[in-house]
Amino acid sequence: MSKSIVAVTNCPAGIAHTYMVAEAIRTKGEAAGYKVYVETQGANGIEGALSQEQIKNADYVILALGKGMSDDDRVRFDGKRVVEVSVSKALKDIDSIIPHLDEKAKIYRATTVNLGGRSSKETSVTGIMNHLMAGVSAALPFVIGGGLLMAIGSIMVQFGAPNIAPADGQTASIAWVLNQIGALGFSFMVPVMGGWIAQSIGGKPALAPAFICSYLANSPNILGTPTSAGFLGAVLIGLLVGYFAKAMKAIKLPKNMQGLMGFLIIPFVGLLIFGLLTYYVVGPIAATLMNMLVTMLTTIPSGAKLGAAFLVGAMLAFDMGGPVNKAAWFFSFSLVSTGIYDWYGIVGVVTLMPPMAAAIATWIKPQLFTQGERDAAWPAFIVGATTATEPAIPYALAAPLPMISANVISGGIAGVLSMALGVQRIAPGIGIFDPLLGLITPAWAYYIALGIGLFLNIVFVISFKSAWMKRRATKVNMK
């Protein structure tokens, strides 16, 4: 009787890593003789949901996570032999994970924090980042949908459509309505982020109090503060409410009252405590910190700002969806809610470059790449130009030093160009087409920054990899 593997894959955007890792697990697992069942938690929702029977009969569980999992989700695997890795690490190390499942897998207990022999420090840091990315993942559809509607409304106005609000019996114009609906997406972005951070930690009972309190923290007219708490408020509230709910769930009540804990007690007590804390403490403090951050970013000297832009661009290009990339992406994306769009403009430029540069380099200098890398060039180019950076990962794994060096240097330069030219991105979209949708302005600046950055990336890839291969060949000949 053949052994079986069940797996769960997810990533913050739910577009590339989620499905690439799922396919890698499926392919490598089946090649090793396992029956493989993979549940993807991506942009399309949960697909291939694992049944209780599949989990029960599984010999191993692989959790390849980029946005974490809630406690309610994890409890399915209590008592199973589990290997948990970040989704980016799973993509890189799948060849070493599948053959060594027996030694890597650890018995998982849903009530424990430690898993797989990791230190509590590593687990805590990784866990918090996963919870933050769970919040970002939930907020993305709101800002994407809202941004596209606002872009359509703006384009209509540019082409002469009226932008009329309802007043004195006058009917509102379509462009105005689209802008208002889109703006709602942006207004709910931060509360959704706070709510889903909390849910990722403490399960469904944490969602409502964190959502409401995050909304309160971003209502300066209610708080009486000059500014809203922004993403800082959502992060603080999401973490506080989430861990509070998690602690409350550990309290043992009589069986006939246990159902009330998640349905009534945690939502009510959480909202009572953190609603008051948000109003009197967390909201004002977070609003003050957010105001200081916005003031700093808007008044920072140009030299320092360009230096920071180089750092953000280099971080975005470094590990192509890994923790360094996520930190820079989260910082840039979170500022969108405050009306600061230039840092997210860097994201719109730099994240396209590594896969596009790798693909173009294979066409210019095919002898530098394997047949598999040449075959993957068109998919890497198309996905990189429109969706995600992840197709560059196989090229980086094959030659880490030259490829990552080329990406980081060109990414930093592109970040500086993007900031210097004033590129602004109001919402995620479809890559190189974002300026045409009104999501990135000014269009000319965007394409100049992207064009120069991409040209440098290609030149660096060809130069660095040529030198790297020549050096390797020399070492082999010397032996």
C-alpha cells in the first residue's frame, strides 16, 4: 500500500508561490511514489480542500506557508507528522524535503507553539510575520478592486465624462459613483488587515473585535485625533486582540458552556476591553506614531530619501518573495492607506525586473543558461511582467551569486530612479499595464524607471554570470 502526503500551500498574494509550490510538491511526491493531495489557499480561495479522511490516512503533512494559518485551521493536523516550512523555502528546497520526510517530520500538537525543532525565537518572529501577511492577503482584494474602480472613474473623467455628486435632486454621475465605491475599498483595507491578523492568531472569535477596533482607530472624527492610526493601529490591534483571543480559548469551561466562548464571550469581552483601549490608549498613540512617520517620510532630505529608496529596491529584488522582500513590500504597501504612494511605486517597478531580465538574458546569451531555463523564459517573462517576481527564483537557485547580485544592484538603482521621477502607485494591478489603468502615475516616469532598471538588470545578469561561469570553468580545469 503506497504512502500518502497531504499539503497546504499559501502565500500573501495567493498568486504565484501558492500554486508553484503546490505543483512542485505534487510532482516530486508522486515521483517518489506517494499519493499526494494538496490544498491551495490562494487568490481563488481554497481549492482542493483536504478531507478529514485524507488527513487521517496521510503519512506526512507538508505546510508550506507564506501567510500563516489560523489555530482553527491548524487543529486539523493535530497528532500528525508535519513538516512546516515557509513557502519560499519549500520552493527552493523541495528536492531535499520529499526524500527526507521521515527525519524532518515532527509530531504536531495544535496547542503548542514550537514545531519542527525550531527555537521559540525563530517561531515567534516567523509566526508574527505570517500573521501580518495574512492580514495583507485579506486586504489586497479590497484595495485592488477599489483601486481599479477609482482608476476607471478617473479615466472616464479624463475622457470628458461628468463627475457629479448627488445634490439638490441631481443624479450622481457614473464616474462619481465608481470613485466612491472604489474609495470604500481603501477605507476598509486597514480594518480588514487588522481583523485578519487577529483571526490568523486567535481564530474566528478574534475577527469582529479586531475589525471594529481597527476601524475605530482609523476614524479620527470619533477618536478626536488629527490623523488616523493607519496600518500601525491595525497591526497593534490585530496582534493584541489575536493573542488575547488565543489565551481566552485556552480557558476551560463546562462542556455545556464551551460553545459560548467563541460565539459570545470572546467577541463581547474582546470588543469591550479593546474598544476602550483603542479609544483611550492604542488609537491616539498609534495615530501619533503614524503622524510622525508620515511627517518624516514627507520631509526627509532628498539625499536620504533616495538612499532609502535604493535600500527598498534592493530588498525587493533580493529574495523574490522571501522575508526580506516581504518586509520591504509590507512597508511600502502599508503606506498606501496614508496617501503616500511613491514607496509603493518602487514596488511596481522593481518586482517586475528579475524574471523579465532573466528571460531576456536567456534570449540574448542562451549559452549561459540550461535548456530548462531557456524553455521557462517566456512564462517567466509573461508572469513577471504582469503578476509576480517568483519565476526568477529557479534562475537565482541555479546561480545565486551572479543572479542575486545583478537583481539587487539593478533593483536599488531602479528604486532610486522611481523615487526621483516621482512614480506613484495607488493599488496593485497587472504589472506593466498599471499605468494604462491609471494605477501608476506618471506613466512616462514609470516606463523610464522600469526600462533603465531592466536594461541594467539584463547587462548585470549577462556580465556577472559570464564571469561566474568562466571562473567555475577555470577551477574545474585546474583540478
